[in-house]
Amino acid sequence: MVPVTWYIALSAVLFMIGAAGVLTRRNVIVILMSIELMLNSVNINFMAFSYLLGDMTGQIFTIFTITVAAAEVAVALGILIALVRSNKTFNVDEIDALKG
Amino acid sequence: MSGPDVATFFSPGDFLAILPEMVIAGMACVILMVDLVVPRTKRWVVPALSVLSVAAAAWFSWNLAGSGVSAFSGMFVLDGYAAFFKLIFYIVAVFAVFVSIRYIKTEEIDLGEYYVLMLFSLSGMMIMASGSDLLTIYLGLELASLPVYALVGFLQKSRKSNEAAMKYVILGAFSSAILLYGISLIYGLTGTTQLAAISAALETGAVSGPLFTLAVIMLVAGFGFKVAGFPFHMWAPDAYEGAPTPITAFMAAGPKAAAFAVIMRVFLEGLFPAYDNWQMAIAAVAVGSMVVGNITAIMQTSIKRMLAFSSVGHAGYALLGLVAGSEEGIASVMFYLLVYAFMNLGIFGIIIMMRRDSQSGDQISHYAGLAKSNRLTALAMLVFLFSLAGIPPTAGFVAKFYVFMALIHKGMIGLAVVAALMSAVAAYYYIRIVMLMYMREPEKEFLLASSRGILCVLIIALAAVVALGVYPLTYKPRPARRSAVGQERNEMERWYP
């Protein structure tokens, strides 16, 4: 029997790894993957709490989070394709037309 | 887990309650189809249908307003608070359509999807205003944001537009993840995602400690991103500058007001018992936004960028109403956002008029000497700038005045003083543009891309800014509270066909 705190700890670690990835990585695709990692850590949290509380809300929330994350990534990848067509780069340091 | 059957979860009344949202989302799908069959010469049908569907939704909302209904097991409420915000969203959406018609032809992006995405975003904002469960609020937030990400990058061939969209979508998704983590912690600590139940759980005093503080900080950060408050405002200048100008106007007035609707409902309904925990955090964001937004705006040369920083500053003022935490504070923020919608769309209407042929009108220096050749346009711009700066007798002054009064009545004199000082700083960069328009000689002739749509928006916005400044709204909304379920059903039946 795995205690609930383990799930919470796993989710916290995943969230930190994801956040660190967003802040330090320079490749747009890797940044998007890191965001997915953060969203999945949230899902683990919801599932663990749902199990702990014996309440369905967390599981329903997880289904919605997964759906929205898919939609979000679809939009992000669409924008990325347009961006790569005009910029020819995946590196966020070279995407610097807007400054000030 | 066995529960009650489906019939007790949904009733016809529930679907009646979301009728305005369904009209907008449904019509968006219809318009997407209509766009395919409309011949090139009859392009006006698409914006006309968009405006009509907003009008239809507004009519339904008007009839449903103030019924106090709580639908879908308390996930969705129709109170005066939601109705007021929906009014703001309808105005913003209609104005945004009007100012877009000519602009998207100039930029050669005259596609039906443009209006469709705008309508989807509108439906998301409406769900945000009515959401009373963190699940509905999150879904509304995403539904409002996702189409705007696409709209910001709508100038497909423009490098700036693509870049702005990419930055916006990455930071938007990042902030959503932070917000969701905060929501999951709140759910774990209180065992519910319903705002009223969260409030009840917090009132028992059983929920506290570092985990709860962490959850509150994550909620502040997540919502801070959405309203572009310091230090979470970094996406705003880039997104505002790169986006097509009507979309800049739309996102500065619409989704931002929706984010405020949500932030006030979550913090003042759900987390109100923990007022002491979040008050300092929000106050810090508010003061930071006012100082950084207004001071950075002084240094800008692009007018869209300047208005982006000014909107960061305005978010700071509006957040002060939330810090006050009183009914008066809520009312002052609601009035502030209504006024901000008018003055913001007005000034962006003029910036959009300046975009014609090779003339971009993006730089502040492009406005030098505007008053010499275009007296009325310059005068309108002057009124909007005075209103943004908060100079009487414009509505912007009254809006700031209400926020300051709410603060003073709660004894937060220090915050009110900082806010007043920062509006003096803000006056500098607004009035600098007025000076440029009136004191300089024009470098070349101005070509204004006026159209009936833009003129209509400018006249209404101008009238509203002056009228609300002279006769301000004094009505006080009731705080968001649900009444007994039985009574709500009767209210619904009164109107049910």
C-alpha cells in the first residue's frame, strides 16, 4: 500500500522539474514538454487527493485538465509552425523581434 | 461510487441558465460554416452575424439577469455580478468587431475564423464571470485564452505577430499550470472545488499551515499572470505589440476584465475567510504593478507598448479594490473595468484609424501634429488620454476616485497615497502625447482609415467616457451569494417559455 504522501511528493518533484525546464531550456519544443510535465503533476495531485478524500471531483477535474492540455498544445504547436516558417529557429534566444 | 441519477444533476433550467453562452458558442460554429459559402463580395455578412449573435446573447442575458439562479449543482451562477461583467464583455466584443472590419482588410487577414475565435473567447469570458466552482472557472479561463493565443498570431506572415503569440501561449500555459497546482492543493486541503464550500471549510479554521499559504501564493501567481500584474506582466508588452491592433484592444479590455471577475469571485467568495493570508500578497502585486507599469511606460516609443505598460498600471489600481475587500471595493473595481473598456477601445480605435497603406501609426512620434489637420480625432484622443490619466470630468477620474474611497474607508491610507502618486506619474506620459499632437508641426500629411464601424465605436466610447464622468454610476451590486434553490426555480419558470 503506497501512502498518499508519496504521490504528493512525486507530483511536487515533477512540478519542480517542469518549472525548471520552462525557465532554463532554450528549445521551444522542450519548453512545451516541460509544461506538459507540470500539468501532469497536477493530475497526479488531483488523483491522489481524490483517492484520499473518497471524492470524485478530483478525477473529473483530471479528465478536463487532460483535455484542455491537449487543446493548448494543439494551439501552441500551430503557432510554433507559423513561427518556425518565419524565423527558421527553435531557440527562444533567437526569437527576439519584440523588445523594450 | 453510487450517486443520484442524471436527472437530478441536470434540469431544463440549467440549460436555460447557460443559454447566452450556448448562443455564442453555437453561433460561432454556424458562422464558421457560413464563412465557407459567403461569396467574396458579401464579406460583411460574417461580422454582421457576429454582432447579431452577441446582441441575441445580450438579450437572453438581460432577461436572465439578477435571477440569482445557481445551475449545474452550484457550478454556474447568474447573479448581478456576473450580469454586469457580461455586459462589459458584450460591449468589448461588439466594439472589437466594429474596429476590425476595415483593419483586417488592410492587413489582408480577412478570414471568418477571426470573428469565430473572438466569439469563442467571448463565451469563455462569460463562463468565467458566472463560474462558481474552480472547475468551471478553469474551463472558462482556458476557453477565453486559447482563441486569443491564436488571434495574437493571426498576422501569419508577420514575424512579430508569431513571436508575440508564441511568448503569450508559453507563458499562458505556464501560468495555467501554476494556477492548477494551486487549485489541486486547495482541493486537497478543503476537499471541494466549489467556492461556497471552500469558504465554509476555511471558516472552520481547520485549514491553515504552509501548504495552504503555498496554494494561495500559486493562485495569486496564476491569476496575476492573467491580469498582467507585476511581476507576472512580462508577456503583456510583447503580446500587445505583436498582436493585430483590434486584438490588442480586445484582450486588454475583455479577457482582462474576465480575469478580474474570476479573481474577485475566488478571493472574496471562496477564500474570504483567509483574507489575512492573501491580502498582503495582492497588495504587493498591486503596488508593484502601479509602480513598474507606470514608470516603464514613460520610456516606451511604441504606442502599443506604452499602452501595454499602462494597462499593467491600471491592473494595479483595479487590484487595490480587491485589497480593500469590501462591497464598496468590489463595486469600484466593476465600475473601473467598465470605464477602462470604453477608454481603451476608444484609444485603440484611433490607433487603428492611423493604420493605412504604408502608415503604421505604431510609434508615439507618428502622432506629432495630428491636431493641425484632424481636429476632431485629436480631440477624441485627448479625452481618452485624459480619462486614462484620471483627469476630471472624465470617467477615468471617477473610477480612480471610487477605488481610492474604498481604500480610505477601510483605513488603507498608505496604499491610496501610493496610488495617487503613481497616477501623477502616469499623467506625464499620457499628456506627453497630447502635447505632441497639439504643439508639434506635422511631418507629413495624415491619412486616416476611418470607417463607419470605427466612427460608431469612437462616438459611443467618447459619449460614455464623458457621461460616466459627469453622471457616474452609483449603484451598488450585492455581493455574490446564492439564494435558496426552490426560489430560484420559480424565478426561472417566470421567464421559461
